[in-house]
Amino acid sequence: MTDTKLEKLPESLDPKNVPLGEAVLRHLVYSVGKDASHAVRRDWCAALSLAVRDRMVDGWMDTTRRIYKEKAKRVYYLSMEFMIGRLLEDAISNMGLTAEAKGFFSEHGLDLQEILEAEPDPALGNGGLGRLAACFLDSMATVGVAGMGYGIRYEHGIFRQSFQDGWQLEEPEDWLIFGNNWEFHRPEVSYPISFGGSVQQDAQGKMVWTPSERILAGAFDTPIAGWQGKHVNTLRLWSARSAETLNLHQFNQGEFMAASRQQVLAESITKVLYPGDHTAEGRELRLKQEVFFTSASLQDLLHRFLLDNKDLTALPKHVAIQLNDTHPAIAVPELVRLLVDEHDMEFVQSFEIARGCLNYTNHTLLPEALEKWPLELIERCLPRHLQIIREIDNLFAAEIRAKFEGKDPAPMQAIDPHHGGWVRMGNLAFIGAKRVNGVSALHTELMKQTVFKDLHEVYPDRILNQTNGITPRRWLKECNPGLAELITETIGEDWVGDLSHISELVPYAEDKAFRDKFKAVKLENKKRLAAYIQSEVGIKVDPTALFDIQIKRIHEYKRQLMNALETMALYNAMKADPKAGWQPRVKIFAGKAAPSYTLAKLIIKLINDAAKVINNDPDVDGLLKLVFLPNYNVSAAEILIPGADLSEQISTAGFEASGTGNMKFALNGALTVGTLDGANVEIKEHVGDDNIFIFGLEADEVAARQHGGCQPWVTVAETPRLQEVVTQISSGFYSNGDTERFKGIVDNVLAHDYFQVTPDFQAYWDIQRKIDGEFKDQDTWQRMAVLNTANMGWFSADRTIRGYANDIWKAL
Ligand code: GFP
């Protein structure tokens, strides 16, 4: 730091004193370097982003100064994913600049919307977990929590999905190709991250780790403004580079590849989100990514703490750290390591400090997603961490033995010595956390009864629930301007900053004039969606049909397959009797399958193949269309969700931890067809039993069937519509006579059906036909839709963040 006396900049430099339009022009010429007459949309987008960013900086610095001055408790949210979506619209909306920007561009014959769409969508996430992290950033800044997000600046993010002959194709996403106008590179903020090598005890008995590999983590900061820009927080993303410089000697010998080897290896750490993990190299890379961003974040927050504190034992008083899933769970031994090895603290005390700061959110009970690392891999990459994990396990075992006589701690410990040895990251996170939370009431209950049963018994106060939420700014105000305006003109604008106000709409459900306006907005949104579908996949759909949408990661438990099978059964029924008065439907899917998840990719292929047959059959023209939109991301969701009549939330009960798409749809006036799973249970409580379509097995029934053994082939035989569809698929009806193509799906459904598609199929079919009937009575349907929107106030992420801040972080 320099010792200048300059505290406040001259008024004349305050960006707020310059009209936004002028600032845009200035940036266009002097920052982007383009003449207005040659500027393309992307240039205008860059200029507007920079002008808006300028307006955020003062608030950002004010927030930072205030946090330091008030010694506010800082909250660090560590997440492998931040699915932030485009930032410009969010920023101008939160900063109250939308009207000014619109006015300026229309004066110059340009359309703001088109300029907003020129911004690339940063694909730094995969699904709900990453989008939740992004909603939390918005809500922390809105509620006034001194929060900071820490993650990875993936050069390519998650892959870009396209279809080749109906198969998913993965290509690198290049969101950074034209630069990123939101971020501030901080070259001076850089931390070493070490791997490999060995650990020796020195003469004083201290453990000394001599790593074999060192990578540098460099910081990039993005300001995140809350509603009305009062509070501006930071998202700090880490980018990897080599600690070694270019080997000039080798380079000059003409060995160009060898000279850059270290750089290439280091940079691979932040290339892509979720590199394939079917190879040993891929798995090691994932582990290194986790260690990389976790260690950099912890080093950074300790550095910040020590700027105005001397005593590290006070860390838990000033700092709360939230681990989003097990990806950053290495934080437990890493924080202990930093305290012991770098700050000369004692082990037990260090562990207590770590346990006083760290908290862990669990997002799934699926064993495949509760990370486990082979002991051999941890030993090779992180020898010092392994020592510490062993010490933590010993401490934990002693604690358990002292508290519970005769209780065996082994099944709960982080290290599982069986089958070659594993480190169980869920157990490690639990043992090292002050609080562990689930993301819906049902999920939290199931956590207590299943994956963390033993740990819950020994630490009964540790698990608590924080049902997920969504930000009403992005997920209503920005994505659905028509509905947002209607709501504001009806009940005022308070709902944007405090969604509980939206309940003032409840009486309007009985008001025919309001319902008609509500319906008109929906129709406009459906037209916008229909145009999007036409431009993306060339399928023409009728905006007055029932738009039935399932958008999420493709996974067996989310049961896109059940939806697809029902669509095929509906096609058969319509074709058999086209004049039976069917409710026209458009079935829409979108979502990515993990690159090595073969069955999920086959499900995509099946839907695309079925779409080819159905959409080209004149018998069902005007009755049924099937659409799979490629490359689902936040921007696509912003068009899809406002245009939905029906929201598909049909996971196998007990498997969807919460869902947040379910909340976004309901808030935008779509009705839910769903199982009693995740947050559907709480949505039902809020919107009322009559305004949601619930069907299917419940979580305990699913568990009983899964454990007791079931005979799906018998169920299929007893369900004629399903039987017909399964026979068609296996006989090549959707695959040009190829009877092998979908064998994987058919065999799975008939022989195992772990996710209970067959027993739920009939109930799903029945409720869909009930929905057909109810949709025809548009007035009643709109009444239900209004009641959905009006009763979603509780699902604001602001409420969730207050819950975390009060119950977990003690930060409000
Ligand atoms: C995961 C869970 C969801 C949950 C989110 C956020 O998201 O049930 O709502 O995390 O907690 F599965 P996905 O990866 O499934 O999208």
C-alpha cells in the first residue's frame, strides 16, 4: 500500500455524475476502441458493461470499507460451481439503470435486449448446485451479509452441448474468447498450491512437507451488486498458472513443447469444469482442482484476517466458511495444515478453530456424488494432508469413545481402510464442520436417517435444514418482465426486495380481469419461447398448446425417461384416435448429460429419435410436438421458465435433494406435476394441495421397493400402455429397425428399474390426463397459476440466506 492521503476522489470523477449514455459512448471509443459507426452488438455490450461496472465500483469499495470498519463477520462461500449466467442484465436491473439504458439505445436505433444477448453466458456450473451458489451471491448482497464467493475461473466451463444425429456432442465452451468485462484481474493476489513430494520430521519435531509440484493461483474479482446496489460483494475466481517460467534454454534449443510443459500442466487445472473422471488422470485432475481453489481461498481469507487481527484463535468469531457440497471438503485438513505448518499453532487447537469456522451443505444422498478418494491418490498428491486426516480421525475416535462407551467410530471416520482404502469426503466434512445442512425438509430428514445416521447420533445438534431458494430478481423481475410489470402495477414494487409481499396477489386470483392479464402475459412468453424453439431446432410449435417442460441435468433419478415414455404412450393414444378431443401439448426437454454417463446420453438419443418420428407424423400434427433444446444454460432457462404451463418435477421420491427449478417455474405461474420429493413437498404446503399435481410412490415406499426387490418386468406386463412403448422401442420403432440401439434402456427398465419408472408410470399417465382436462378450463387453470405465483414468497433465496446467516454463520 502507498501512504497517499487521498481518501476520496473528486466529485467530478464520480461515474454517477455522468449520464449512462455518455459513459457508454466514452467506453465504446476509449476502452473498446471502436467507432460508433463500426461497433457491433458485442462492442456495445462491452461498453455498457464497463459503464455499469464503473457505477458499481464506489458501492463496492464502500461495502469493503464498511466491512473493515464494522469488523463485520465475513462469510466465505466455497463452491466448485457458480452458474452466474449473463451478468449485465442483472447488474443494470439491480442498479436501477434499465430504463436509462433502454432509452439511450433506442435513441440510437438499437435494442437493449439484443445488446444484453450479446453477452456470453459464463458456463461455470452444471446444475442446481451451481445456480444455487449464484442465487446466494445475489441474496447475500441484497440482505447485507459480508459474503464472498470463492471458485474457479474455468477457461471453458462446462462443455457446450450440441446434437449430432441425436447424440450428445461435447465441445469446449469459449465464453472468455472476447474477454470478460466484469472481472478485475489481481495479478498481485497469488498463492502457491503444492502437490506431491514427501513429509519429514525436522529436529524440533515439526512436520516439513517438501512438495514436488507447485502451481500458482491468481485472483480475478467480479463485483456482485445486490438489489438497489446498496451492498456490493465479490466473487473471487482462481486461475492456475505455473510457478515455473518458460524454460528459455529448452525453447532456444527448438524444444518448444518441452519448454512449455510446466505451463500446460498447470493451466490444465482450470481449463474445464468436471473433466472426464473415467481415467485415473481425469480423477487426479479433479482432486487437484478441488485442492487448488480450496487452498487458495483459505490462504486468502487467512491473509485478510491477519491484516487487522493478530490472534488466529479468534478466527471463528470473525469468519464463517460454507463448503458447497464435498468438493471443497479438503478445507478441513488444509485449514488445519495452514494453522499448524504455516502459523505454528498446535494441532488440537487448530482443529477446533477449523471446526469453529467450517460448515458443510449436503446436496445429495446418492452415493456416487458423495466423493471418495483412493487413499493411494491422496497419499501421492497430498502426503501432509493425509497425515492430518489420520490425526483428525484419531481425535474424533477418542471423542466418540469418551462420549459413547462401546461405540465403534470406524464406520464414521473419514478413512475407510477397506477395499484398498478410501477417504470419505462426506464424513470428513461432517467431522470437521460446525454445522451440516440439508437443502429441503425431506432431504434433511433423510440425511439423518441414512447417509449420516451414525454421525447424527453422535452429534445430534449438528445437522439442520435450510430449504433452498431462488432470487426473485433474476427469476422473475428480469426473466419475465411482463409478469413483473403486472405484479408491480397491482401490488407495488416491494416484492422485488422482499418476496413475502407477493402474497398480496392472493386476492387477485379471484379477479377475472387480473387473471386475463396474467394469461395474456403467459401467452406472450409462450410466443417468445416458440420463436426460440423455431430458431434453435427449427420446430414450429403452437403457443396455445400446453407447454410441458422438463429442464435439468439428465440423470436417471430425475426420470426424463419416464416423461419420454409417457410422451410415446400419448403419441400412440393420439394416433389411434386423433379425434378424441386431445389437449394439444408441446413436450420440451433440455439438459446436459455428464460426458461419461452412457445411459443418460442414450436417453437423450431416445428423446431425439422419438421427436423425429412424432414431429413428422401428420396424424398427430397440431396435437403433439416433442422438442429437445441443445445446450441448456441459464440464458435458455430465462426464456423457458416464463413460457411454461407445466413444470415437470418427477424425480424418484427420496432422491432429489430439493430442486430449485421447481421454485422458478411455480413463481412464474407454471403448475407443477411432481412427486413428493425434495422441495416439492414444501411447495405443495405453500401453494395448496389443489394447485399442484402430486402423484406416485413416496420416499419410504421407494426405499421399501428398492430394498425388498421388485419385478419391473411384471409391472410392465401389467401396464399395457407402457408395455406397448417398451415393445416399440426394443423392436426398433424409433430407431429405423435397429433393435440394439436402445437395449441399454430397455434392459435397465425391465430388469432393474432402480429409479422406479415402472411402478410410477400409470399414476403419471393418469395425472397427465387429469392435467389435460384441467388445462381446458383455462379460467380455473389461470386461477391456480396465480395462486402459485402468489404463494411462492417463502422460496426467496433472501429467506434462505437469512436462515444461513442466523442459524449457521451468526452473521447478521
Ligand atoms: C443439486 C441437487 C438438487 C438441489 C441443488 C441445490 O442440484 O436437488 O436443489 O443441488 O441444492 F440435486 P443438481 O446438481 O441436481 O442440479
